[in-house]
Amino acid sequence: MQTFDVAVIGLGPGGEHVANTLAERGLSVLGIEHRLVGGECPYWGCIPTKMMVRAAYSLAEARRVDGLAGHVSGVTPDWSTVAARIREEATDSWDDTVAVERFTGKGGTFARGEGRIVSPTEVAVGDTRYAVRTGIVVATGSTAAIPPVPGLSEVDYWTNRQAVETAELPQSIVVLGGGAIGCELGQVFARFGVDVTIIEGAPRLLSAEEPEAGDLVVEVLRRDGITVHTGVRAERVSSDGAGITVHLDDGSAVTGDRLLVSTGRRADPAAVGLTAVGVDQNARVAPVDERCRVAPGVWAVGDVTGEGAFTHIAMYQAGIVIRDILGEDGPPASYAALPRVTFTDPEVGAVGLTEATARERYANVRVGCTPLSGASRAWIHAKGNDGLIKIIEDADRGVLVGATTMGPAGGEIMGALAVAVHAEVPVEKLRSMILAFPTFHRGIGVALEDLG
């Protein structure tokens, strides 16, 4: 039986970072992956979807030129160019050879297959077992969560993977789920001429974010020609061969050539054998402490921990695990200033708590909110300047605990407020900050004035 210092099960962004770094530092590392090294992000998530968003945004901007900088006629979308860029630039046609060689080139040993924990000191890939001296790192990510809707398993539906891989767009598509993935992909497809319908069971889109942002996203998507149904759920799905029909609980039905299921993500701790180190068989996530430890000698990073299905969370946790394994000092994990961005147009950036969650946690909460038009840059921007800046203060301590920044550069504006939330910068200190003119982020100053 081969013996390694560390075994990493799952080589998505977090697992790959752990494996590569520890191999570079001289440890013997076994990296295990049954899909593609790099994970969801470079092949079906962050990178290719943002290429799609960029292309769709360029189309929208070209159409907005009329009345701002002359007139543009004959703007014709060409999906084949986008598909080629995803295939050739982002994913190497969904081939991870480069990523595998990067790891083995650092001295790591790669095993293709489904890894599982046998004991705190042993892992298996298929019928082959490996001993582990120092520890096991679980980074198995998540997969698309498919709801138990009658008839859904009988139709040829898409998840985000098929949506990203498609070389040709359908004439119409029904999107089941109005979270970040559904809204981003729905808007992209609509701007490329697809008839899009989004169905969301919650009262509004982006239900985990501020209601003002969700309501404004609905307005923007409808302006793009998207039909949006909120507060209704799918009762069943059927197909007559010519299209897929989603029957809703309000008695209506929606039909499209394609159905995209974007109803969240799910992890499976039991599948990787975490029960062998004490994790409950029915656990939906791997419980971790402030050092991302699941049990002595076992760590977890990324989606499987339930701290947020974001690449930046996986990378952040990976750094903590690397330091812990190497015996190096460093701050414990803290998710108080967790940043997130929905890359619709306008972008929805957010950090920390929403107003609702802040009021559950703190006795004295103050809120400041301003439409983005409060910033001169937004007035200059004109068409496509929809947005807002909303800040949440724990008034007893005088610090921000959350913020939402929605606009043409919403994700970038959020960076400044993420620093404020993370560092607990006093609100009075923020009020005295000089904000460059004319920028979108000057709206932060207006929101601060509105705190009350």
C-alpha cells in the first residue's frame, strides 16, 4: 500500500490549491478527482459563464448607443463566437490535461476516480487503498440540486453544465429557479434572442439578497423581454416531443424548447466517506471548526462545508487548511464579511448581512439606502444605470455589518464596503472618507448620509 503525507479528495479550486501548495512545499500529496481537475469554476461556472455575461453585456451596450453616441444599426448576436471562446479559451474542450500536469509537475501523484475515506489514516479510489500520515482534505464540491418534481426525470432538462456547453441556442427556454445562476443565464440567453421564462417559488428573485435588489432585477429582466413568474412552484413537468411544459401550482403552464433547472446546489458528505470520521450519515454538509477541521487529521474546504458555494470561499478555506497542516500561524476562519456577486446587468454585489438577518442578530440596526442615480457617474452613464447602494449598521457599535451594491459595476463597488465590514471601520470614519468624483462608488457617501 502506497503511503502519502496528505490525500486531497476533490480537486476543484480549493482542493487544487491545497494539493499544489503542499506538493510545492515538499509533502507527498495524493490528489484524487473523478471529474475534471479545476472543478466547476473553470469548466462550467465562474469563468465560462462570465464570458457569456460579457458577450451579452456587449450586445446590450451596443443597443443602448442609440441616443447616447450616435446610432448603431444591424446588431446581430452570434452565439457561435461565444461557444467557441468557451470551448477553446476557457475549457480546452473540457480537457484537464494542463491542470493535471501542473499538479504532477509539482511532485504530486494523481488518481482519477471517486475517492472515499476508509478511516482517518486511509483513503480508497475504487479498489485501491492508500495510507495517509498527516491528513485527509475533502473538497468534493457540489452538484446541481434537482427538485423532486413529478415528470422532471422523464424529460431532457439542462443544468448549468449543458447550458454552458451548448453550441446552439434554443428558440425558447424555461428556467426553473430565480437565483444567481437562473438570472444570469436567463438574461444572457434573452439578449441572444432566446424567448426566456423564469419561474421562482419565492416571492422574489435572488431571494437570499435584499428585497430591493430582487425587485429591481425583475424590472430589468422584464425590460430584456424575459417573462418572470415569482411566488409559484412547479407541480409537474411534461413533454409532447415538441417542447417541455412546466405546470405551475397557480393552474397555469409554461412551455419551452428547453428546460434549465437552476434550483440550487447540493453536497454529499456521506458519499466521500465522512461517516468514517464521525459525520452523520444524513448530514447535508461537513461540519468544520474555525480551522476547517472535520475531525482530527481530516479537513474540508469549499461547497461541502456549507459556508458558501463560491470559489473565493474554497480558496479562502484552502489557505487556512494549508497553514494548519504546515503548522503555521494565521487567523481562524471568519465569514462575517462574506462577499458575493450576481453577474446580471446590473450586477448585484453584497457583503455580510442583509437588513433582515441583521435585525435578527442585533438590537439596534440602522439602514441607509440610495438609488444609484445619487452618484454623478450613474447620471453620466444614463441608459443601463439601474442600481442602488444599501448599507446596514449595527448602531450600538457604530460599524457596518452588511451592504448591497447594485449597478453597472456593482461587484466592484462592493469591494470598498467589504473592507469596511471586514475591518469594522467606524461609520464616522467612513463619513470622513474622500470619495473620487465622478465615480459610481460616490453613492456610498449618499447612503451613509441616509443612515437613520
